[in-house]
Amino acid sequence: MPAKDILIIGAGLTGIASAWALRQRGHRVTVFDAHDGPAEETSFANAGALTPSEPEPWNAPGVHWQLLSSLADPHSPMKLRVKAIPGLTSWGLRFLWNSRRSAYEAACQANFALSHHSLKLTQAVREAEQLEYDSLSRGTLKICRDAPPTPVRDGINKTLADMGLKSEILDVEETLAREPMLEAVRDQIAGSVFHPLDESGDARAFTRALARAAEAAGVRFEWKTRVLELIDRAGHIIGVRTDEEEIEVEAVVLATGHASWSLLAPHGLHLPVRPVKGYSLTLDMSGLNQRPGLPVVDEALHTIATPMGDRLRIAGTAEFTGLDRTLREDRVDNLRNLLRSIYPQIADTLLAGEQKAWCGFRPMSADGRPFIGETRARGLWLVTGHGHLGWTQAMGSGDVLASLMSGETPAIDASAFAATRI
Ligand SMILES: Cc1cc2nc3c(=O)[nH]c(=O)nc-3n(C[C@H](O)[C@H](O)[C@H](O)COP(=O)(O)OP(=O)(O)OC[C@H]3O[C@@H](n4cnc5c(N)ncnc54)[C@H](O)[C@@H]3O)c2cc1C
């Protein structure tokens, strides 16, 4: 297929990964972003975990009870705010409908396949381009507090194992051998699950390093350029209008994260993706003699503590609160408490130093799967809706998109991510 002129809107993880993959296939690629550089929105300070081991959408069976009870619980890790309910009605119903076990398991399998493929591509580009982003290839440790983990929680684990998921059930001693810093909470841990293939790193540093490599390979960037609308000619998207100009291209790719909805709605495309707010707190570990060695996940709290070079980042919590960007002190406090509950011996020292709190919006799809492919409007492509897995799935999503746009068969079955399901 001949090379195309392609405009990507969005320079977060998915936009940059897509630009890279498209340029590798010879297309002429331009990226527009409203910010003055890459990874300034949700890709700015996420938890940094590359976790094919966590393919589960957040609308697991039973999620409705969790959301309802969160209305009255200020510390609930997944929090629904009353004022957000009107804006969530149709998306919310689809979110709940997709918590049926069959839909949930199908999303787990599709997400795992994409994440697994993505991790291999992340490793490959890191080696080929010598990308530096405080990467760690030590796996992740999922701690269990109430009861020891059981070998097979349900059928989906066996299916994922057959697809390539590696996991080891650890007792308390084995858990402490993996992460000696958990000794201080030995009494509170019942065991853990270790996922040796998971990785971690600073997603923003990765995005910026990959953007530099993409620019060197010929991708053109225009910063501080906000796209106001898509230009539609008889159902065919032929370009965009920015705050300064109108440009025509052969294909437009929306990699606009949680903001995709507003560009699509005027064209009758009602993307079921809504912002789900999350928080992170980054602390300076440079003065510590003993440091955490690998990411520790506390699944019950949707939180994770990830070492990133000289820093430790605690991240998590999910808030359904619309586009309210307020950095709420009570949510940041939840992260401080989480730090105390995992590493009490270093918490006070770390919290006495510089604390960088941040919040961002996960672009959460109602069926727990991203959108990758061409929409019903010809010439308009999506790579968005990755929710809590945008870093884990970025390189794989870019690769699938670039294959589809180049007329190739993608390396994995991409039907579960079709953008025609809007
Ligand atoms: C607290 C937290 C922790 C997380 N932890 C993890 C994790 O450990 N692992 C993981 O895999 N994922 C994680 N995620 C999810 C991940 O960060 C996101 O899925 C990912 O960053 C989304 O990337 P994106 O490129 O789609 O969107 P973004 O990073 O938001 O990029 C979208 C870009 O589009 C631009 N844009 C939007 N509209 C326009 C417009 N009209 N004109 C021009 N530019 C526009 C924006 O400026 C922005 O730069 C986490 C998220 C949060 C909030």
C-alpha cells in the first residue's frame, strides 16, 4: 500500500507509539498536540507499570455494589461522586452491562493478547533506540492481605496462562525473599502472586524518548496546536481545523485520550469513553540506604508502589467525577496511608522530603477494551480508550493501528478493538 499523509492528534503514550509505528512503515506522519511537548496529560505521571498480568477491566462482576457503597465512603478506592452521575448515564449503563462474566472474560483475553504483544515491542524499541526511562524488568508482586492466594481463582487464569501469562504463588517467606522491604508488614501479609514478565518504568520519560526517536526518523510535531474540529465531507473526514489553520490529509488519527469524545460527537459518533480520575504521589528516595526493589500492587485498593530510579511513585484510586481537575488532599492522603501500610519503616522519611502529587484522567471505555481502527467515518481512525492500561498497551496499539492503516494483517486478532463498535 502506498505511503499516506497521516495526521495524529495527541502526543501521549498512544499517539507517540502510533507515530513511531506508522513512520516505521514509511508513512508521512505529523503529530499535533495542544501542549508544548509530549506526555503532558494522562501519560504524565502514571504508575509506570507494564502489566500484561492485569488485563481485567475495572467493571468486574459485582462492580455495581462497589460503586453504590462508594457513594457513602470517602476512602473507597473506586469512588463514584453524586455530581458525576448525570453525565455518566448511558456510559454507566454500558459499563455495568459489560460487567457480565462472559463480557468480562472476553475483555480479559483480548487485553492480555494486546498487552503481551505490546510488552515485546516496548522491549524491542528500548533496545533498538537505547531509550532510557528508569526501566525495571523485575516483575510485579501482588500482595494479598486477607487470605493466601489460591492457584486458580477462576477459569480465566488458566486461559491466560495458556496464552502466556506467567505467575507464581508465593507464601509469606517467599514474598519477603522477593521484596525484603515488606518485612515490616510481615504480620499483615498472607502471601502474594509474583508476575515475573511484568516490567515498569517512567512512562513520561519513555514517551519523550520515543518522540525524539520518531522526530529523528522523520515525524513532524506541531506543539501548542489545538484541534477544534474535524472536517467532514459527505461522511469522509478529510482534515482538521485548528485554532490557526485548516489542513487536509489522507487520514486523521485520534489519540486524544479522555478528550476524544468531544471531537467525535458532532459527527454522530458517541464514543463510550469517559474520564476516570486517578492520583499519584512521587517521592524522593535518593537519601535511603534500603529501597523497594520492584513494583508492589495492592489489588484490593487499586494501588501500586513503583520504584523509578531515585524515586518511589505511589499511584491509584479511581474516581468517577467528570472532568474535575481538583487535586483533592483526601485522595492524596489515601496514597500516603497506602505508603505507610506497605513500607512503614521509610514512610516518614519519604514524606518529610519533596512530594509531587498529580492527578490525571484514565480514558475508560465502557467495555474495558480500547478502540483501535477506522471508524464508520472514512478517513477517521481511533487509538484511544485504554483506561488503566495505556502504558501497558501503547506500543501494541500503535503497531495494530499501523498494520491496519497499511493494509497488513495485524500481529494479533484486532477484532475485539474495532472502532466500528461505537
Ligand atoms: C493514576 C494513574 C495511574 C496509571 N497507571 C498506569 C500503569 O501503571 N500502567 C498503565 O498501563 N497505564 C496506567 N495508567 C493509564 C495510562 O496512563 C493512560 O491510559 C494513558 O496515559 C493514556 O494515554 P493517551 O495517549 O491515550 O492519552 P493522553 O496521555 O491523555 O494523551 C492525549 C493527548 O491528546 C492531546 N489532545 C487532546 N485533545 C486535543 C485536541 N483537541 N487538540 C490537540 N491535542 C489534543 C492532549 O494534549 C494529550 O497530550 C494510569 C493512569 C492514571 C491516571
